[in-house]
Amino acid sequence: MKLTKINLLNFRNCSNININLGDKMNIFIGNNAQGKTNILEAITILALTKSHRVGVNPNIIMFNKKKAQIKGVVKNKKIISKLEVNITEDGKSLKINQTDIKKVADYISNLNVIVFTPDDLEIVKGSPNIRRNLLNIQLSQISKTYLNTYNEYNKLLKTRNEYLKILFSNSIADKAYLDIITDKLVEKAVIIYQKRREYIDLINMNIDKYYKDIAEVSGLKVIYIPNIEIDNYESEDIRKRLKHKLYKNYNKELNYGMTMYGPHRDDFYFELNGNDLKFFGSQGQQKLAILAYKLAEIPIFMDICDTEPLLLLDDIFSELDIKKRNKLLKFVSEGNIQAIITTTDLKNISKKYLNDAYIYEVKNGNVERK
């Protein structure tokens, strides 16, 4: 899978730029606040319909403009798809090959991306919601079953929470309706638990190898922590355990007005030689663990989707020393991976990795191929 062209119109500080991308390594250089990260963000939105950046979406549309537009051409083997995302104050609209797409589930997976940014340190240090979001984004790209199930689960979860509040304030409300919602919620939860466990297992098949290649230390794995105790991941076992937990804690949930058990409260953590990296790892170890996690996702995409994802590396070189930078670039250059990399300069990067790279200079929202 390759993104061959990208066009941005009134997107943040990019008024109108057209970029032809190379099949391998694409490096965008420039000072801070010139628009490098905006380009990566636009590609992320083109792929996922939403930004990887938190809390900055209101400024996506250029000042004094009514609409921002992102267009891209994706080549997946012999199939060429033209993707389009239009953003207004009222929301987003999606197109594939100029045909309107109403459901996000019908749009996602036409461009698969893996994103690494300096903010990803929060994956280790931040709240469980950040880690769940990471799982949801990647699983949604490789499994429409997961994406649809997760969306349905959230709708049921909202309905159940609202009805818990009604039951708390209205003594004559029918609890049988809650039981119906609960049964439906549990069925969706079973699939989510299983898909997440399968995904973490696949991550653990490769994460230590990538970590050892870059950090020269082994012993890294990801530990999945479902919100309920699960001995095995057979459907009936999960179903029984979650139902028991929900019915046993009915009064507790009634008082809080929310569903307190289920995959919406899952978590995972990084363990290096038996130690939780959140508490016992240096910041350098944490960063490399996240990078290894992202690299371990690549063979999963290749196996399940039968295509390579696009690798987006934002300001990655500032996160790594010279030796580790070039190890990462060696990995990218030797594979069939298309990478989009942003950096403030090309210092301390081996020239052999730059020979076949497309290099662009970004200045004040404008892009020029060097």
C-alpha cells in the first residue's frame, strides 16, 4: 500500500499544496511550526478520518476559510483509490473515487497507517483510555468486524448508562429492559475481548525482536489487562463471567449511573524483564518500547491485510541517538515500507539512507522537493 499523492487545501497553515510521494522514504525537513506535523496529521485524517493529535482539532480549517480538504491517491497492488476528506464547521464528509461514503466503517482500511510521535510517551505513562484508543484504532483498520462491533458496543453502553440513571430516579421503571440491553452488551463485549487478546498475542510475537534490534536489550512484552478476570477466552466463559460481574454489581452501578465492567475499562502495560516500564523504566526505555510496539504492528497488517501499512514518524530523530536513528532507517530502507518522516535537519543520518529518499523542505506551510 502506497500513498502516491497528497493534496491539502486550507488545512491549518497549508493553503494549497500538492505533493508527489516516493514509494520508500519521504523526509520532510524544516524548523518548528512550519507545517511538517500538519502534513502527517492530514495523512492520518485521510486514513482514519480523525487526527492523532489531541485537543487541536478546532483549528484544522485555515483562518477565514469555511472548508478544509484533504485528497490522496492510494495504490494497493494494482488497485488505485482516490480518497477525499472534506472538513467544515458542521463536520466531515468522506469520498472514495468521488463517491460519497456515509459510514466511517466503509471508509477506514483504504489507507492503513501506523503513527509514531513524541506524544506517544503517554501510551506508557498516561491513562488507560490512551492505550485503549491505540488498540481500537489499529484493530479497526485490520478488522471491520471489530470496528462494527466496537461501534455497536458503545451505542449499547450509552443506552445502558442512561437507563441506569432512569432506574435510579424512577422506582417503577422496568428493570427487564436493562437486562435485555445487558445481554446485548455482553455479546459485543465477548468479541472485543477476544479480538484484543488476539492482537496483543500477535504484538508479542515480534515486539521483543524489534526492541532488541534497536535497544540491544531483550525481554519486552505487552501484558493485556481485561476489566474482568478471564481464565480463558472461550466465548461462553467470557459471557458467564461478565454477566455475573454486571448482575452482582447492579446496585453499585445503579448508584454511580454507569456501567463499571466491560472492555471499555480494559488496559495493558509494557513489561521489561518482569518490570512494569511505567514505574521501573527510564524515559528512553519507554520511548523505545513504544517504537518497538509500532514496528511490531507492521507484520500484523501484512499478514491480515496482505499489504504494508504506511509508517508515519513525526520528529522521530529527536527521540533517538545517532546509532538508534540509523538502525531504524536501516529497517525502513530494507523493507517494502513507505515511510513519511519529519525532522528539523538531516545531520547525523547516514548518507546511504538518503540516496533513495524523497526530501522536501517545509516553510510557512509550503513544500518544495529538494
